[in-house]
Amino acid sequence: MTNNTDSLLIHNARIVNEGEIFHGWILVEGAFISRVEPGDIPADITAERVLDARGKLLLPGVIDTHVHFRDPGLTHKGDMATESHAAAAGGVTSFIDMPNTSPATTTLEALAEKKERAAQVATANYGFFIGATNSNLDTLLNVDYSECAGVKLFLGSSTGNMLVNDNSTISRIFKEVPALIAVHAEDEKLIAERRAAVIERYGENLEMEFHPVIRNHEVCRRATATAVEMARTTGARLHVCHISTADELQYFEPGSVENKRITAETCPQYLIFTDEAYPALGSRIKCNPAIKRPADRDALREAVANGVIDTIATDHAPHLPQEKQGGALQAVSGMPMIQFSLPVMMQMCNEQEFTLERIVQEMCHNPALIYNIDRRGFIRPGYYADIVIADDDCEPYTITPDWVVSRCGWTPLEGLSLNCRVEMTILNGRTVYSQGTVLSSVHGMPLKFNTHKNK
């Protein structure tokens, strides 16, 4: 029997966990799950708080391993507080933030400052990459990777000007860094050649449809092939971010991530949009890598369904609307996605694109396994109580700007009709979001990473 002032009993839930969906209940004591059981609750189990899930879904909290929260230096777009609020509203209980801020997170001091800021304001658990440059290899070799998710390596230019193009440095990073290397894989030389050729023929006032012409399939395939070959040669632990083409899928295999040293990520935007949406949505769906053809979207959906793609992350990248103005060469790249990623993926389950079990595998379980995150990503006794209550059969609603929590105030999903929504997010045993309200007083914890599976 349990009855203390820091316990929570959730019953009458459809629990989605480790490849199963079952009716059951869980008991939370303090920050941790203590019991997970099928069926109805026994008469001798009580708790200080009791929540009837009313047959709704109970999922592990989503772990989004690819976000740009813009803090420090770019906080007019969003910051650690506002964007983690958006995360909580979307059922995301843990995030890993990218280093292309201002200043960039390429030193131990900058990494420590980010952690301190997150501890003060983040309403989700937090982790960070350290960024590679052409000259900071010594720093990368002195990071405590039990407190850092890994190294982010930009092989193609994007927001933040963190391109690494020194081949000897890239080779040494793969050979010597004792941590996961997450790669933005676009071939910068080919991007420059294609940009010059397009400008010469069409001028610089290019419509948005030229964005995937400049950053085309071969730009992605070539860089991904290079990164995978280096990882195979050196034995490095490689994670290729935001796969956007069917062409890249040949470099990855299905199977358990626990048996892989090379893994792949895609994002909801590549599973939703195609280049046919550029005339209507324009720069709102401009991102790097570019959104491409319907055949790519369909191949990526299949790759998620069969486990060739291992994780779904958002690449959440807020910009103010005025920064998204202009054509293919002027508008900035990136879009806010974190608040709606889980509802959108659940909607795709309703439409028979995926199963709920697969979505939980790729948004919760696999991120925890790939990044060796301590006691998160699963509904298990002894694990942190990061939990989402979600409704996959609610009254239909349409996404409008007033739904948006991110500071940037917009979403490319505006106008989309859904009947899936996050109702409650529980963070380390405490309710951080419920029925439209984020509790900013509930703060996350630093993620801990078990480093024994790297090198």
C-alpha cells in the first residue's frame, strides 16, 4: 500500500510502451515510476493524487534530440524558457539543444553557461551538444560526455555559420572524439556550385521553389555517404540528422538501435510537406536540408515504419515572421515544430501511416537508447516519471496562431485540422502542462549520459 504526500496514481490508461498497448495503471512516487501494471488498480493501492486517464493514451515523455532554442544571443526569436514551454505543451519532456547560438557553444565555458540558464528556466529536462569548429578539437577531447550529448558537426552551412570544412580536422574528429557525432550532412562545395549556376541562369531574385534545386538530393546524398564511410572506417558513433531524401536511405539499415553505431533521424516536416507546398507556404517551410519531392516523403514514411530511420526529432528553429521574408536566397531557414510534433505524428497513426508503438519507439525509446540517456524514455519502474497523457480521438480542431506557445508566434502547420492532442505532461513526477497551461515554476533536470557505449 502506498499513501504519501508525493505519490501519483494514474489508472484507466491505454499505456503505449516497449512495443505494446495495454489497459493499465502506473504508480509514481516522487520523481520516479514505482509500478507499471496491466488491468485495474488493486484495492490496496492508494496515493496522494489519483488521476483517471479515462481510457486516454499514456506515453513516455518525448525526447527531442534536435532543437534550436536560440539562447543565448538570438533570444528575440525564442529562449530557453519560451521554447521549453512549447516543448511541455507538446508532450516533450527532454530536449537536446544545438550549439549554433551567439556565441556558439564551442567552448566549455559556453556549455556551462547554457546549463546554468536551463537550470533556471527550462520546463523540460535539458541536454546540449558542443559544436565542432575547424580549430577546437582540443576542447572536444576534454569534454565530460556524461554531461554533454555529443558533438554537432556541420558539414553544410546553416544558421549560425558553424561550417567545418577542414578535411584533416573532420578526419581527426571521427577518429579521436570519444562521443556520439551528430552530423548536418550537406555537401557545401556542391551547394556553392549549384547556387552559382542557378544565379547565373535565373538571377538572385529566386522563388522559394529554387531552394530544393540548390540544396538538392545529391547535396545530401554525397555528404551523408562521406560521413557514413568515415564512421565505418574509424568506428565512430555517428548520428545523421534530418534525413530529407530517399537517396540517403541506402546508407542505413533496419533493426534495433542497440546494435547500431550509425543511426538516422528525420523530422515531421519531411514526413508532412513536399516541394508541392512551396507555392502556398513559401518561406514558412524553408529549412536546411530542403523539403523535397513527394517520392522522398513517401520513402521516408516507409523508412520510419520499418525502422531504417531510427528517430524523429523536430529541428525546432524559431524565427520571427519578418526574418522569413524574401526569396530562396534571402529568407532564413528553419521553422518552429516542437509543440505540434507529437499530435501530428499521432494523427498520422490515425491515418494508418504508422503505429503508435512505432512512434513511441522513435520519439521516446530510441532517443534514450542512442544517446544513452539515464533512466528516461520508457515507462518502467525505477525510471524518471516523464509521462504524457494524450487524446487520439478528441473533437477536431484547427491549429491557429493563438495556439502557438513559441515566442516567434507562428507555425507552418497553421490551418491543419487534427483530432489528436496532448492533455497533460508530467515532468519528473510533477505536472508541468495541463489543459492549455504551462506551469513555469516546474523546472527540468540535466540529462545524464552513460558514455560506455561510445568509444
